[in-house]
Amino acid sequence: MPMIKVHKETCKGCELCIHACPQEILVMSKVLNKKGYFYAMVEDPGRCIGCAMCALTCPDVAIEVGVQGTRYVLYEY
Amino acid sequence: MIETIFSRPESLREVSTHYCPGCTHGITHRLIAEVLDELGLRERTVGVAPVGCAVLAYNYFNCDFAEAAHGRAPAMATGIKRCRPNLIVFTYQGDGDLASIGTAEIFHAANRGEKFTVIFVNNAIYGMTGGQMAPTTMPNQKATTCPFGRDVETAGYPVRVCEVLSKITTPSYIARVTAAVPKEIPRAKDALRKAFQYQAENRCFSLVEFVSTCPTNWGMNPLKACEWAVSDMMPYYPLGEFKTPDDPLPAGLNLIEGDE
Amino acid sequence: MARVLMKGNEAIGEAAIRAGCRFFFGYPITPQSEVPEYLAKRFPEVDGHFIQAESEVAASNMIYGAACSGTRVLTTSSSPGISLMSEAISYCAGTEVPVVFVNIVRAGPGLGGILPSQGDYWQATRGMGHGDFRILVLAPNCVQEAADLIMLAFDLADKYTNPVMILGDGIIGQMMEPVEFGEMVDPETLPEKPWALTGAKGREPNILTSLFLDPNVLEALNQRLLAKYRQMEAVEKRWETYNISDNMDLAVYAWGTMSRIGKTAIDELKERGIEIGLFRPITLYPYPYEAAGEVASKAKKLISIELSTGQMIDDVRLAAPGREVNFFGRQGGIVPTPEDVRDEFLKLIES
Ligand SMILES: Cc1ncc(C[n+]2csc(CCOP(=O)(O)OP(=O)(O)O)c2C)c(N)n1
Ligand code: SF4
């Protein structure tokens, strides 16, 4: 099962990952992080396919992706 | 066991950048760092930072770095690379830096076939100084020094760096990519990989232009900025490879034989 | 090595090689083009590299980069070219990297002319670029000294990690004189520069920058630079005196080429029983104020002779506060004869 981890204090709340995710499983937090940004969160981890598109588009390297077993590769990176 | 398939590359320091939220500078930095990691070049790489939003790039990369004067990064890189040809040298420059004040330096570095790599961030505006017109600003695009939009009658048309540099006879690798579209990011990385690979093989000058965004000075949210880069910039700045070192030399070159 | 007859500009090139310099980045300009021409020919014999840049702006930023890589490097130019290099010189001073610049001064302002001048004295000693910095300025008056000072310049640049400028003029550059060079320095044996950009293998990355956005950090740099300049002022002053005695009718202040003309005039007047001494600063910055002042105290009258409208005279005044300092100079590339200078001395002594 794939697993993504958003480092909430690194996130600047740009929302690019939200739109990059083909599964639309990321949402913005309702509370601010220490920098003063709403940060990205995984709402529905069970539907993550491990394509890493969110991490690819993150300008701040705030997202780590891990997989166990199968993952979908949308683009060879 | 969980296998990490995506994390911070070693060539990027564990620090937060000063770039605005959603600015593609950050993606571009990461791609360079990933390529340096993959090719195992970090320990012999020297970066040259520009004057522009990326002026503090040296705080983000985990390799030796110099900070150049505005537009002069290619000259500085020439000095470093010629003195230490075993180093991998790259410059990282904005459009004001590279295509305005530093036009002579980039043109002649390419023409001499300097064996270093240029990462050119084209965001159609002067970011750092607060949104003035750049040589790459689109026709009718508003900027603080062209509040009614770029007037091509007085400012000319935007400069297309890849198109110009690829016309130079000296072999080089010239490509335009973008990090503003998720599916283009892997392709951008491919181009960077090639650029650094060509340098590592001591083959040619290489330049990768990134069609980039400046949400802050464009006055758009990051997603809208990415969409604008696609709708308004890319038709004029098409992506692709413009020149590779394998291209044949133009016909009619009468090479003068040297004395044996 | 035996003495050889050489043009000043060629001797500058050869001396740079002897000092362990293997890289030259430059742009042609009269009257210094013989330096790049000499090096372009000579470098291949010593595995050196000559690169003709697209402009002085580029050339100077190339040597800035070269210096950052820890390599001994120089460029040479003449007045209009040096103006274009002022950007990089300021950056080199701010980043604290060692570089050697040679200015074979020609007459100005603007495009001016190609004949000899000393009109860049102020630029070199006071305003070689934006910001609060100083560069060491060395002024030879013959081909031998030009060669010696080039070798010294590289050592001083390394010692202070600061730009050093050789200020000459077209006469020094063009004239042929016998010269004997110092021992060849092997670049491989020069001391390591741990701050240089060589790739961060097994160490933390080195960063060379002149950007310090925190005013406290920048002020600390300014203070560190100041301490460095004070150190230069304490130990690097160099000068020559000629025919100094306790009761001189006149003390002459001159640098570079003008000092030679002054000496000829002094010799001639000595035969007539007129006692004139000459003070020649070899370091224009740091200026040897104390030594210059001591000479002034032994003379009834003072004069500064220059190929300009009067620039070094400011420093003579600083060296001899309260004293009247007279001036004689020609401009536009006109070099006065010893007779012109002699007559000027006589006029002043008799007035
Ligand atoms: C000689 C000089 N002129 C002007 C400036 C001011 N300046 C700093 S950054 C900049 C524009 C940078 O724009 P660009 O290269 O497009 O980079 P961006 O900030 O958009 O990434 C200017 C004009 C300077 N630092 N030095
Ligand atoms: S000003 Fe523009 S280019 Fe600069 S960091 Fe912000 S968004 Fe990026």
C-alpha cells in the first residue's frame, strides 16, 4: 500500500499538490502551521495509488512517498 | 516493508526556501538536486547563483556555490570551469539576469561552447525587484514598468532564448521544459539529466529553459499562474529540444586546416 | 636567469607566468594588447590557458570566477576597460578573493586617447567600484620593477584575499628594457586555499558571496575589511627616495613614469648646485604618508608632478598638512621633457 507523508511545517500552502493528485485525496487544513499557512493533508489515504504526482509538484519538498507492494506509475520519473 | 520512493535529495539542504508559495523555483531546484544525486555529481559540483529571486540558491543546494554579479554568472562559470575542468559547473539564472543584463555573457559562453550547464528560469517578469517588465514579458502583459501592458512598438517582442541560442553554430544542448504542468516535470528532469550528462562527458554547452511562474508578481494564485503559463506563455515559448550536440554542423563551413 | 631585453607589457605577461599564473581572461585594448598577445603565444608552453572574453565586463567576471576556484589569475586592460571591470573588482573585494588587475593607463576621460596618462590615480586609489573597499595599488616605474611587482602582487593578493592593481602607463608598457625574472613558481606548490570552490567532497560546501542582507553581518564584514586595510597600511607601504638631504630647495613627488623624468631633471640641477630630492610612492594605496611627510619636512618647497591635472597631489597634501603643494602636469597623453620639468623646478625655486 502506498503512503504519503506531508511535512506540515514545510508546507507553504500553495495547493499545487491538491490539483496534481489524480485521486483527489488531498485537502487543505483548517488550521495554520507555524509559518502561518494552511497546509496540505491526506484526507483519504486508502485511495492513494503511489503515483507521487503530489510530491513531484511540491515546490518545497514537503511530501514524502513510500510504497509497500504495488504502485501506479503515471510517468517515468 | 515500506520503500521510500520520493524524499528530499541529498543535494538539497534540509532548509525551507524563501520562495513564495507555489513558485516553480522550488521544483526546479529539486529537479537539479535529484539529477546531481542520480549522476553522482554532488561532490564535484559548483553552482553559480544569479541576482534575482534565486540569489540565495547557495543556501539551498548542498554543494559549493558562488554568487555572481547580475547577469555575469556565465562569465564566472567560465572562469571556474576553465580553471578546474573536472568540476561540474552550473548557473541558475532568471530572465532579467540572463536575457537582459547578461545577454552578452550567455551568448558568448554558448558560442565558445563552455562546458557548463545553464538553468534558465523564464517567468516573464522581474520577480525579485517587484514585478517590472522583463525581456521575456508577453505582449500586453502588465508589469509595474509597463502598467498598460507590454507595448511591442516600444519594447519589442519577448526574447526567445532557446530559439536564439540554438542558431549558434557551436554544438550545444538547448531545451525548453516546464515545471508548471505536473506531467511535464518528468520530462523537465530528463532534459536536465541530459544537460548534466553532456557536461560530465565534456561534450558541450548545455542550457535548459524552464517556463516558470511568478504567482506573486503576476497577481495570481499558484494554480492560476500555472494555467496562465500554459495558456499564455507556452504557445510563444514552445517546449522541446532545440539543439543537441549530435545535430550536424551547417553546410558551407569551410574549416581551415591547422598546421600539423 | 639571465637578463633579457623585453617590452614592459611582455615582461608583465612573463612575470605572471613566473608567479604561477596559468590563466588569463582579457579583452584587447591599446596600449596593453601586447600582454594578451604575449600570453596567447607563451601559455601553451607552460600548460596555461588564454581566453579572449567578449568584453572587459565578462573578462573581469571570469577572473572573479577563476579566483573563486582558488587559481592564480590576472587580467590586464587600459582605462576604459578598467571602468567596465569596476563591477567585478567590487565583487572580488566583497567576496574576498585574490585577483590581480593591471591598468596600463591611457589619457581620458571617455574614449580619450591612447597615449600615456596617470589620470586613473583617483579611480585606483579612491573609487575602484561601488561600496566601501580598498585595493592594493602598485606603481612600477621601469620594466624590471613592473615584473617584480607583478610577482609581488600575486603574493599580496593571496595574503590579503583582496584585489591588487598594478597601475602603469603606456610608456612602461611599450618601452624595452633589460629585465631579470624571479624563480619560476610551480602552481602546484602554492599553499592550499581551503575556502576555494573545488567541490564539496568530504567537507561542508564552501559558499563565496558578497551578499549579506543582514546589516549586522554586513557591518561585521565592513569592519573585518577595515582591519585588513589597516594591516596593509601598517606593513605594506613601499616607496623610493632619491637625492634626499636635510636642506633641500625642493621636494618632488612623482609616481611611475613621471618619477624618471623628475630624476633626470634633478640630476641636471644638482650639477648646478641645486638640491632637490624626489619621493616616489610604489604603493599608491596604502600611500606612504609618514615617509612622504618626512621628506617634506626637509624641503623648502614641495611640488607634485603628474601626467594628469593633479590627483596624487591630494595625498601629498595629506602627507604634509599645512604646507603649500605646487603642481606641474601635462595631460592628453603629452609627456613633458626633462627640460620642461627642470624649468618648472627652477621657476618655483626662484619665485
Ligand atoms: C547591476 C544591477 N542592476 C540591477 C540590479 C537589481 N536587480 C536585482 S534582481 C533584478 C531582476 C531579476 O529578475 P530575473 O532575472 O527575471 O529573476 P527573478 O527575480 O524573476 O527570478 C534586478 C534588476 C542589480 N542587483 N544589479
Ligand atoms: S517573486 Fe515570483 S519568482 Fe520570486 S519567489 Fe516569489 S513567486 Fe517566485
